[in-house]
Amino acid sequence: MPLSRLVKRVLIGIGLALCAIIIVIASIIWRVLPPQQDTLVIPGVSAPIGVSFDTDDVPYIRASSPTDAALALGYVHARDRLFQMDLMRRAAAGDLASLFGPAALPNDREMRILGIRASAEADVADLSPPTRALLQAYADGVNAWIERRGRLSAPEFVFLGKPRPWTIVDSLLWGKTMGLWLSGNWQTELQRLALSAKMPRAKIESLWPSAPGMMPAVAEMMPQTTPGAAAAARQALAWLRHFPQPFTQPAQASNEWALSGTHTATGQPMLAGDPHLALNFPGLWYLARIDTPEGTLAGATVPGLPFLVIGRNDHVAWTFTTTGADTQDVFIEHVSPDGLNYQTPDGWAPFKTRIEVIHVSGQPDETLTVRLTRHGPVIRTGPTDHTVLTVEMGNLAPHDTDADGLRLLDAARYVSDVGIAAAKITSPVQNLMTADTAGNIAFYTTGRVPIRRAGDGAWPQDGADGAHDWTGFASGKALPHSVNPASGRLVNANEPTAAPGFPVFISRDAYGDWRAQRIRELLAQSERHTLDSFAAMQIDTTSDFARRLLPVLTILKVPATDVGAPAAALLRNWDGQMAMDRPQPLIFNAWMDRFVDKVLHRNGLTPDDAPVEQDRFLLSLLLETDGAPAQAMLWCGGDCRPMLLDALNDSVADLKHRYGRRMGNWRWGNAHRALFAHPLLSRIPVVGRFGRIWLSVPGDATTVDVTAPGPTATDPNGFTALHGPELRGVYDLSDLDQSLFVIAPGQSGNLLDSHAQDFLLRWRSGLSVQLGPEPNVVSRQIRIMRH
């Protein structure tokens, strides 16, 4: 046969094979997409349920009872987000390595040692009958989708196989996960203990400057650290996961504010809230409207739960920010020579143990022996094995009633009912802000805050003498709260809510107040706010933090011959706005990052050694009002200006290398892009780019519109936005149907679905949607029948 004919036949064969592959892939894509019309029968439904989807794929559920609505919500959550739900329960239960292999072992070891799933299983017994019924109905809805679709339940399951059924415990794992994500004090304690081998206590504490009045003057909080304990802390930090690693969250950042009717155009209260969490694909939130004879729920649900988590009913609207409460303590325990016992105030006590078997894809199972003490599990053993570190966590304490609290929150009629629900939401500790149609505004603190015999929980303490043991919890009305303040204004952006001298100690560590101060500034610009003015505030990109530092930076004498001189000149007339089309935000953020790196390096540290809350540390170094002379002497050797000048020149030289020599052409938006990455596809070589969604964004870590930059694996010195407000909500209590919502990137967790990133551009620009009585256009429908 002539060579040309052979080549032609080979090419034809390859072409036919490719066509066959494309046809198979197209068939799979078509089959995993949700149907436009869907009718099914589920036993136990009390009456027919209708679900209509609008043009953004937001479901409008109409059901005859809350349990029927929960079932329908479970079905639509599974339809759009089942793989996300499965990863959540796997991550919480320590079962990721069975999918992802050894790379997921750090997560699985941590979750198994902490016993997250066992804690959720124990809490089932505390559920009230109505809450248990909602959770079971929700699981029935999820399982109905799984049974109908099998391994076509989501694109990922085509390759992974049919997912296992959903259970009540799986839903409870979401609360456990959030309690752990939003309570990271134990890692800060370990960082301090690890640093104790390198520098004195006063210097270590200055890395995390406390807010005024936050630090109790108690001598017994001085820990007796040892080289062995410091080494154990370093080892623990080496295997613990930190944001932005997968299945972790940032420590802070959310906004909320409320005005009474005397400050609004309608004469009724208004509320705004935008919780800031890691940016992912899909996002955490899922919008829905649910109508039953008991009333309407509209806003943000979470795949995995049957409750509305943030939003409004017919009478009340609510939202959350995190408090930064210290609800975790690390203890240094002393072990007997035979390794079987540890010291307590009553003498030696035996370790309890349990065996955990972790399945690892592609490798033999890993067997983990977990040792338990009266404080909690052993998280790391010292070099001699006679010193171990344990951790006690309020979010893992018995009798967690989060689910009951969320159910009560959904049913609240007045802000006082929200206060009752707040006391039942045992973890995490959050600032729950609310307003009602009766004209009230309020905030309450959720969760349980430990009461210690001594100390402030900032450092690991000796566990043998019981001097720093917890004696109970403070919750409900014992925690900070405010109802109808005389000012008619409530604001929180993670800054402390407990005034100095408050009877319950909340935390030694605190977040900065620059977002809160900017919010107050914007609120003061009008005496009659509207939905539009609230929505505009949520996308404000002027940094009060930058404005505080600019006077110090702009008086710095920069020689005209220095490479940084033109950059310093650009900052002199800058208003602190982190706009996408300006070079100043890029210069400012690069300069401050490089300065902190230089300060740490001068003191023998790296950012990994001391992942400080950088902004508070910067203010303490550079502003005289924050004790800069003492800090400057401690960290800069007396005067920080030479290092500040070096950092400017170095950062500008680096920016020129990365973005070109013409400084006037630099744009913050070219460097600062939000990343929404699929947890599986984005990590596969070659095709991973198809699992990453990028979007240039304004703002930074200090603006009301938070888009906090951070390092990534591919760009360790970059400005990728890794966390921010995946959800925004604005509520006018005069007409709750006019409430505004937006999430990012979209409703669907299926990258093949046209609704995967519907909201992305609207989210960036501050546009939103309303979840009124009827969908704007019905794009899809589901009907669930009794028989």
C-alpha cells in the first residue's frame, strides 16, 4: 500500500477516534446537566412541591410545610452542588485522601485527631424533634437526586463513582467545619510558643499588637515554656494547614451595619452584611427563596444545610461577622516515663486512645493512634516524648445545638427572638446583627466563650496544675449585645465589641478597626440612607488604613536619584482608593509587604515563622499614637525609616521587572485578580487552567470591599485576591421583598453549566438581584409529588 494512502487512513482513523471521543464527552456533558423540566415522586412528601428557577438559576420553592421545603432544598442543592457537599463532609471527616491520595493526608490527620465527625455524631442526640425532622427531610431530598442520577449526579462523579447517601451527621459537619475555620486561636498560640525559642516574650507579643483594654494584667498568664515544648509547637505547625491551603478559611474580615428608621429614607430600619470567606469555585453560598404557610425565607443557604443561614423572613433580617473570640487553648502536658500516663492536678492519669484508619488512594492505609487527655487530643509530641501538646476547643465541646439555633433564627419574628436563637448557636462565636419590621435593630453574640481560672488564653499553658483550666462557658446575655442603641446605628467589621472591663474576657487578640471607621464615615454622609446607598457602601474601595499611613510615608525623604522616587511622588496626592485603574494601590501594597518582610528578616524571621496580622503590626511600627518608638527600637533598631526607604526601592525595582518600566501604565487591576478555583480540576496538570476563573478586582485587605491579596503556589509574591465577600445582602425592613443579594461566582457548581458564573461581573460592579414573590422568568422547573 502506498505510504500516502496509509497516512491518509491513519489520519482518518485518528479523526474518527477523536470524533467518537468528542461525542462521548458531549453525551456525558448533556447527561450531567440538570434537566429543564423534572418531575419525581418521593415518599413522605405531604403535598406536591413546586420549584421554579429564574434566569440566574435561583430556586423559588413553594411547599406546604417546612419539612417539605427542606426536602426540596436538599434536592436542588444536590442538583447544583453535590460534589461541593461531598467534599465538605469528606474534609470534615478526614476522608479526602481516599480521593486525592497522600497530598490530602495533612487535612485527614488533623480532622481525625480532632475527632470532628465523632463530635457531630454525638450531637445528634441533642437535636430537638423539629430540627431532626428538617435535617432528615433535607437528607431525603439529597438522596432522591443521588438515586435518580447515580454517578451522573455531578461531572466529578462520572470518574469517582456514585456518591454515598447523605445523612443527618453530614449536615452537622458543616457547623463543625465553620466552628473550626472561624476559631484559629490555637495556631496563634503555637506560633508564639514556637518563637519562644528565638526571642523574648515581649517581642513575640508585639507581633500581634493587642487592642486597647483587651489584655488583662494577670501574672499567671506567663507560661513556663521549655525548649521541648517550643520544638513540639514547631512540629505541630509543620503539619497543620493554614489559609490559603485547600479546605481552610481566613481568620477574619466581614462587615455588617444597621440603622434605625430615624436614619433611613423609609422610616424603617435597614441592614447590610457581607461575610468574607475564601474565594472558591463554587462559592460557599447558594441563593434561594422558600415559601410555605409559615412564611417566606429568602437569601443565602449553604449546600449541606436545610436552613437559611443569612437573609430574611417576613419579619426579621440578619447577618454575621466573626468576633475573633479566643475559644481554643493549647496545653503543655507532662508524660510519665513509660509514656502511658500524663500528669493532672490529682496525679497521673492514663491516656485514652482511639485508632483511626485513613484510606489513601494509591497507597496502603495509614493507621493513626490518637491519644486523648482531659483537655483534648494530643496534637504533637516533644523531642523526648515526655512533653506533649494538647488542645481544648469550645467548638468541639459536647452538646452543640447549632442546628436548633439556625432553625429558631429562621422562625424569628422580633430581634428578641434572634437573641434567643443566638444563644442556641453554640459555635462559632459570631456577631449576629439583625433588624425587624417592628422598628428594632440589635446585635447579639452567638457561641460559647470559655471562662478560665486564670490567664487570657494567648499562650500555651502548663496542663498539669489546673491553674488555667476552663471552669465553664459564657453565652447568651452574658456576651456582648446591644438592642436599639441611642445613636440608632450599629456597626461591626470584626473590631472588638467588648469594652475594656467587660466581665467576660473575649480575646487578647483583636482585628483592626479601619473598615469599621470607614463605614461610620460613609454612614455619617447622609441622614436618610437607602438601599442604593447601602449597596454603594459595600463596594467602597477607599482604605482608611492607607490614609492613616500616608502622612508617614509621604514625608519620607526619598533622594531624587532613587528608583523609588517617582513612586513616592505618585503617593503624595493619592486618596487611599484601591481602584483597579490606578498604580498607587500596587505601589502601596508592594511597599508595605516588602517592608514587613525586611523587618522580619532583620530579626531572623520569615513570614512563615510569624504570620502576623500585618496591618496592625505596621501601624504599631510607624504611627506614634500606637507606640511606634518602642516598637521601632524593638524591631528596627531605633529608626524604621532606612528600612522603609530600602523597601520602597526594592519593591519598585521588582514592580518594574514585572509590569514594565513606565510606572504610569501600572494598574492595580492587572496585578490584583480574584481567583475562583475548582478544588479538583484546577490542580490537574495541563487542564488545570480550565478549572480556574480569574477576574480583575478593586479593593484590598483593608477596604470595605475586601479582596485580600495573598501568595499562591504559582505566584508567591503576587497580589491574587484570595478571600472576600462572596455574598452581599442589603435589607429594607419597610419592604423585605426589595432586599438586594449577590453571590460569586454563580449558583451552579458545574463548570459546564451556563449558570456557573452568572453573578461574577455583577458582583464586582456592585449590582444585585431581588428575590421577590415571583421569578423574573421561569427557566427551569421541578415538581415533586407524593405518589
